Amino acid sequence: MTVIDRSLTTLLKQRRLFLTRERSDAAEVVYVCVNDGLPGGYPIGYVIPSRAGTWFAYARARPGRVFTCDQVDANLLSIDTAVRAVLDHARYGDVLYALERATGSDTTYTAELHRDHAAWLTALDVPEGITHLGHGRVRLTGPAIAYLRGLPERLGCHLDDENRLWLAGDPYLLTREPRPEGAARP
């Protein structure tokens, strides 16, 4: 496979993603996949080379479109840039949500947000699992956290790898809530 730089490899791992390659007589296609526990993963985008030596990037950019990818960039000079374009546009929070929900985990997190941000976040239709506790404090379930991890940064609402929730450019640290005494671990 074409060489990918170390920072991109780290980013893919942090986002629970990996690359696979499919080669045919016509072209090499590099898929960006969610590590869902299955051998091929769940594809959320792909990059293909052009005859001119540049790359095209396609991503699952529209929610609700299960296996549909849209072209998000073209004429990119390297595979790294093309994969980053996929990451900038791919929306796969619903996939991570389903995977986390299937584990049956009851882990929850809280955050202290600006009151307007708390009201906006809890008014969203998706994901389920966000509760307004009052005075800007919110509680998020594990599946809701997983959903937010699968949103591209450019949307203005996402969760980074340091457990910071970003809303309109403002970071808010998430705190994992302790389990009640005697609670069973999944």
C-alpha cells in the first residue's frame, strides 16, 4: 500500500478506523473503514487515484445514507491528503453508536457547558442519550459519546480523543461518572 504518514496512522487508530486496499487492473482503491470487529470493517469512505497522478476522495457525508459515498474532494496531491479529506467529511457516528449500544455498557459522562450550548445539545434529535441536568450540566451515555466521536470536526460539534466535547469552537471536558456501589460491570 502507498505509504501513509505516522500522524495520519495515529489519527486513524484514535478514531477507531483503518485502511484497506483493493487492487484491480483498472485502479487501486483505498477504503477508510470503522473497526467494527469484522474482518473488512465498515467502509465510511475511499480514495482513488486519477490517471494524472492526483487523488479523489469520497466519504459517507450524508446521514442516513448507509453505503452511499459522495465525492468530497478532487485533484489531491497525495494519498495522505485524500484520506484526510475523507476524515474531514465522513459521518459515521451512527455506526459507532450502534457498536457501543450493542456492548450493553451503562457508562455515563458529564460535562459543564455554557447554558446555550447545553440547551442546543440536548435539543438534538440524534443521538439519544443526552440529558440536560440544569445550569449547563449535561449527562451523556456511552453510545451518545460514540456518536459524537464519529462526527467530522468541521460540523462544530464533535468529541476529540482527549474526551473534550467541542461546540462552536469551545472545548468542554467530559468526566466519567463513577458507578454506583455494587453495580455490576459489563
